[in-house]
Amino acid sequence: MEYLVTMTTRVPDGTSEDAVDDIRTREAARSRELASQGRLLRLWRPPLEPGEWRSLGLFAAADDDELESVLASMPLRVWRTDEVTRLFRHPNDPALGTGSGATEFLTTFTVSIPECTPVRTVEDTQAREAERAQQLAEQGHLLRLWALSGDGRALGLWRAQDPAEMQAFLTSLPLDAWMSVQTTPLTSHPSDPATVKD
């Protein structure tokens, strides 16, 4: 299974810079180990407030207990709280692509189809949505797609040159009229397994 984990770190007041540097060094080393084991797939930084430490991690684990064991093994866990979102297979998920240097974005979709919509219209729109998702994946814009718990909810990982291009991709989706979307721009994380070279 795959999981998206929002990791928020709060360093206790009075902690020395040496102690912070030590634990950050050990965290980076542990992240490399987890990446080599195939447990840590990606790391990103969402927009941060001054003094805020927050990362988004994409993890793989057999189950919730194994994920907890992985998260507990990370040195920063002593100062960190984790918010875990279980990810499920999505029928339109493309294979993970390779980088082009563009910005990555996470999108959380919630689809609410009006009750009076004819079944045929829904089926046709979903079929066009699958075709459009495949096109965007082939173009290298849609990297991954997961289903979330709850009806009509999905999480997408995208690549776009800027927020305007990202928005254009979203409005090109046939389900756009029925979707609410939360978009989070991502920046590189120094321990991201996709960019760290041994």
C-alpha cells in the first residue's frame, strides 16, 4: 500500500543548534536507508510559514502497522507529528514519470455529481475523464493518481511549469464542472529519493 504522510516538526524551545544538526543528519541518513528499501518513495516541501518544519512523504508499506514502524524509526519522530492518508489504486493512475524540472503539485479532488444527472451522461463524462487523464499522463503532466477514502475523492501528483498551467490542466478535465479541487504547490526536499543520488 501507499501512504501520503504530512510530517510536522516542532523543535522544543531551548534545543541547541548542535542537537538540531545532529538529528537532521541522522534523519537524512535514515531517509536514504528507507528509500533504498523501497519504503520512502518521495519527499516534498509544501509552502511553509517562517520557522515551520513540514514535509510531505510518499511511503510504501504492507499495512498500517508496518508504516507506523517505519515512521517511528525516523529520528525526527521525537519532535514530529504525522498525519497519515492511506492511498488506494485509482483506475486512471499513470506510471510514475521521470523529472523535467517543472514544479510538482498535489491535488485533492472531490467529485459531486448532481443527483438529477442521467446515468448515461455520468458514464460518458467518466470515460472522457479517463481519456483526458491518459493524455495528460502521456504528456508528462499527470504523474500519479490515487483514490482516497470517501466517495468521489482522489489525490493527484502533477507536473506543470507554473500555477496557471496547472489550473489549465484541471479545467481541461471533463469532470471539472462537478469537482472541487485543492491544489498544493511542492518544492524539492533535500532527502527526496527521486533526486538524491548515492
